[in-house]
Amino acid sequence: MSKKEFTITVYTENQVGLLNRIAIIFSRRKINVDSLNTSPTEVESVHRFTIVINETEEVVKKLCRQIEKQVEVLKAYYNTEDEVVWQELALYKVPTDIIASEVKVERLLRENGAHTVVIRKDYTVFAVAGHREETEALIKVLEPFGLIEFVRSGRVAILKGSSDFHDRLKEFEQQEPGEEVIENEYLNENEQVFTM
Amino acid sequence: METLTINKEQTNLSNNSSPHGGVREVVTISGSVAVLEALLAENVDTIFGYPGGAIMPIYDALYDYQEKIKHILVRHEQGGIHAAQGFARASGRTGVVFATSGPGATNLVTGLADAMIDSTPVVCITGQVFAHLLGTDAFQETDVINITTPVTKWNYQVTDANEIPHVLAKAFYIAASGRPGPVLIDITKNAQLQQFNFEGYHKCEHIRSYRPKPIVRKEYVEAAAKMINEAKKPFVVFGQGVILGKAEKEFTQFIEKAGSPAAWTIMGMSAIPTNHPLGMGMLGMHGNYGPNVLTNECDVLIAVGMRFDDRVTGRLDKYAKQAQIIHLDIDPAEIDKNVKATVGIWGDCKETLPMLTALVEQKVYPQWLARFHEFAEEEKQTCILPEINPQTETLSMAEVINTLNELVKGDAVIVTDVGQHQMVTCRYASYNHSKSNITSGGLGTMGFALPAAIGASFANTGRPVIAVIGDGGIQMTIQELGTIMQSDANVKIMVLNNQYLGMVRQWQQLFHDKRYSFVDIASPDYVLVAKGYAISGNKVSKREELKKAMTAMLAHNGAYLLEVMVGKEDNVFPMVPQGCSVSEIRLK
């Protein structure tokens, strides 16, 4: 079985420390994570991890079972690229004077679907949302024009066939609302206590 | 800060009130008192622990609970958690450990890893520095939650006393339900001291994101039953799942109706009596001859509550390739993990086994059983008889265990450490009762046996607790003799001394040209050491003295240490060499 790209979607409780619990499932097996994104879901109190890795289906299946075994994980799915709609966001910082003086840059940016986020005297930031090839293509385009900085977000992905799960998730939350996360609220309280 | 203690009657009142309205008595108590109230509500009567700075408020509260909860002061936190494991394994209940922050908590890590891999229900409560000091490298501050994440089923840091009742309820529920495991709750000192409105303790029975066991899918049970009914040579291999699921009776009914021979993993041992007519012995690297060879000859392999550890399977690509495989397990991550199942049945074996039993036909397989008996006879002639009646001047480990069998007749709880003596004990000891074989199976933790035996002795099984330990292992946790002295733990300790780290030496002999690299380990005078701890003892090296010395040990009122000198370079056989298939097991 050959390796390919899989998107793992994990629905979880919002809990401090869960990111580590999920991350070590990969690191323990010396598996590199290509991209990781955490976000809320459409259902309050349910959170979502979107993880991209390059592995065989056999390995991915076992990883999902280990993830799902964690107490605070509701469900873990894995999908191939054609089963999800996905996007990554990239930002590019380029010197403004070069952009202003080179006429063809404007055309290249338009062709690559980039839009301007900020324009400053010394630099301009462009953004592109799309697949990996698209965001990478613009790097090549902008490199000759003095690309200063490039950054790409983690992948966000939506399952093509998820309406069923969405309904169940909503029902689930209605029946049993999630607990509120209690974070450490004492960190700024510099009490003068003798600690043993 | 003043700690307000409340008496039991008061909290019982609040416990009785309905959680969904009605009159609820609210009392103000400290987080520490809430911890102890939680333990009482969970019927905890024994704790193993060691105090320290960050857990002092809990120990202060414990001072008022001494009559209700017995606290065993160990000599090292590792001893504490192994004792809790021994307690849990012998009693079937959850073991509880207290430790302080920093080094106290890090000393638990080996025990947590051991409990994790051997699915032992343990709840550890560790103290932590004040919440406002977290992340400041405060005195005895360690990131315990992150250190223990890979070796706990669940862990949680409490920084506010209001969280204590429901977090502990979750802890006990998670530790014991589904596939059991260790849980660690780290409580900052401010939360222990904080006064809060205690609204009673309510046991946790459900967590929305956690499914300890599923509704069993009947179609898989039916498919499995069909396979078993069509089998010519069925073979059952079972693990600790049978014991953890409290399904010994259901399991026995299943194999007896199906007529299938069955063999146990080291962790499944004692789930059925060792002399059961369908019990074929132990699987794995030093298991019995027949079960290993015939794994590669059966046509349907039925795995119950076991996880196909590499020590059981040997070389995976040559493991039971001819057979259809049925795998029953409560943990879905185990199904298809190492061995691909033809049919996987996810569920609690207490439920799935009776469903399966109802569908299988009553059968006997005399010819197939005869195959096992042939191998058993060969093993008996080549290995067992020479081992229990050795021609050597020195005693063999097998004859020591055989003598123990003659005296306790299968009615003891035997706790073993790790190494040659462990394999020999598990090969030769006989058991009549479940939960009688306590050993560190998955992690192979040397130093496990002495503290685990202490824990087992507090489980009130009504049977003697005998720790069989090598001369290497006992020196790893020998300080726990102090715990035995102080707590009057009735543990019989048999040190099988071969003056080597025997298992490593055996491998060095067989696979490393007898280059005995650092396995020659010196021992103190164990009898003298025991005497220093006010524990009686004796040392034997002669065959004619063995039985008498062992009888004296068993008859002794209280703890006793018996050192038995055994052959220096004896090896454990049969053996499946590393990288070999189970059917390539060597008898010598």
C-alpha cells in the first residue's frame, strides 16, 4: 500500500491539553504532520482538528482509532483529497516600490487570484486562498520581485458528505450541552504566599 | 488557612438529596476534604501514598479520616503506584495513590506506563504548586500533566476546588470503565486549600464524548458463530480481558460448549483454573509447546480480550496465516492493530461471550485435542520433568515453584517480578482462582513484584500473597521492605537468586556468544536485610531443605523472606527466538 495524502477530521470537546494528547499519537510513531488546524465547529462546544498527513491508509486508519479512543474525542474521520473541499490561505510580503515599477506584476497577481491585504510605503501584502499548488505557484511568481516573506495557514477542509453527521452533532449538543472549559485564572495573581 | 472538616453524616445528607432539584444541603468545605469525601463515596478504603509540600493540605485533611480510610505509607512513589496496581489486580477494584508535586509525581511515571499497558484501573492524585506559580519553575513544580499524557488513559489539572467533586467522579468512572487504565488528577495547592460550596458527590456514569463499550453488533456475532460451527480445529487464545470483564464464568461456558482448546496469555492466566481440561497452557515466547505450534495449525483462531503482543505472536507475517481470525475486544483500536481479524467483535466480553455461546453448537474435538496432548507429552518429557527433577546439585526454579504448588495447591495469589523467575513461575504455577497471577506483563517492569505484593495483601482475598522475585528485581524496590515492616503487610517473599540478571544472561549466552556483559549482579545478605526491617527470613540452597523452609515460610505469622539459591546458568525453555514464528519454538 502506497502513501498518499489524507485529511483527518477530529471532532472533540474543547479541553486544555487535548492538542497534546492528539499530537503525541503522531509523534510517538514518528509520523510528521503536514498541516494542523484547530477551529470551532458550527455546533457550540464542539471543536474540530483538521490534520493533514502523508501515510498509507492502513496507518491512517489505526491512527484514527487511537485518536478516537481519547476520552474527549467524539469522532475521527479520514478522507482522501477527493472526498473533501479544502483551502489553505497564504500571505506574501513584497517591496512596494518594485511592484509599483513593474507593470506585469499586476497581471500576474490577477492571474493567480491574489488580492491585496495592505499597502504600505515600504511593503505590500497579498493573499491567496486555494490548494497547495496555487499558493506555491505564486511564490515562484513573486520571487523575482523581491518576495520578503511568505506564510501559509493550516488546511481547512469540509467533508463532502457530512450533512448526516452534522445533524447528529446538533442533536447531541442539544441533549447534552458541553461543559465550560475552566482555565487557570490565577496566573496574574502574584500572591505573597510562602510555598512549600 | 483554616480547614473546616465536616462529619460523614452531614455529607451523606447532601449525597442523598436529588441532583435535579429538591432540597439540597450545601456545606462549605475545603478542596482537600472534598477529595476525601469523593474517595469515601467511591468506597475507597485503602490508599498508597507519600506526603510532600504540595499535597500537604490533602494529608492534613486525611488526618481526620484515618478511621475510614487506611493509608499505607510507602517508601518511594513508584512503590506506591505498584502497590495500588497490585491491589487493583487482586481485588478487581480501583487502586488509589497520593503523591506530591515534582519528584513525587515523576516517580509515578513507570507505574503509570505499567498500568496503561496492562489496563489496570488506578487513580493517582498528585499535589501541584499554587496555580499562580504554574510555569514559573517554582519549587517542586513539574509539568506533570504533559509528562503523564502518553501513559494515562485520562489526566486533568484542577486549579479550582469547585471542580474537585465532578473531576474525581469522572476519574473513577474513566479508570474502571471500558478498557480500564490509569488516571491522574493534579490538584494545585490553592484548590486544595480553597473553601467552596460542596453540593454533594455524584458518581459519574456517562461522559458524552466517551464510549466505554458499544452496543454489540449481532451480525458479527452470528458470522463468528458460523465460523466456529464450521471449524475442524478451533483454538481459543485469551487475555486479561476475561478477568477485567469479570467474565470468567461466561468464558468457561463458551469454551466448554464450543469444545475448543484454549490457551492463555501471561495476563489472562488464572482466568480459568490451570488444570481445566480445555486449558492448554500459556502462549508466547516462553509459553507451552502445543499452544504455540498449533497456533499455526488451527483453522479458526478465536482471540478473546487479548491484544496480540509481539511476545505472544512471534513473527507476525508467519502468525496463524492459515486460520480465520475472530477477535473479541472492548477496545476497537485493538481489532486489526497487529493481526487482521476476519471477524472483529467490538464489545464487553461479558456480553459478547454469552451471545456467542448461545449460537455455537455443542461439540468435542477429540482428535484435535489429542494433537495438543501429544505436544504436551513431548514438552513434559524434554522440558518439564528434567526441570522439576533436575540431576544437578543446584536447585532449579521450576522445582521451587513445583514445591510451592504442592504446598499451596493453587490457592495463593502469586506476584512475580520480571525475568526468568517470572517465566518459570507462569509456566509452572497452578491456580484455582481468577486474579491470582499478578505480574508486569506488557511493560516488564523490574521492581514491580515487591510493592505489588504489598498492595495485593491489602486486597483481602483471603488467600496468601506470595511474591516471587529475582535477585535483580528485588534490589530495584527493596526499600519497600520498610512499608511491609510499618504496615504489617502479610507478604511471603521468595527471592530466587541465580546471582545473575538471568534473562539477559540467557540471551547473551544464546545470541551474543556468551559475552556476559554486566549481568553478574552482587546481592546483599537478604535475610540480614530483612532482619533489619524486622522481617523474619531464611536462606536455602539444598534440595532436602527446600520443602521444610517453604512450609515454615507459609506457616509464619506475618511477612517472611525466603532466599532460594538456584542454578546460576539455568535457562528458560521452551523459547520462541526473536524473529521466529511461534511454530519454530525451541524445546532446548
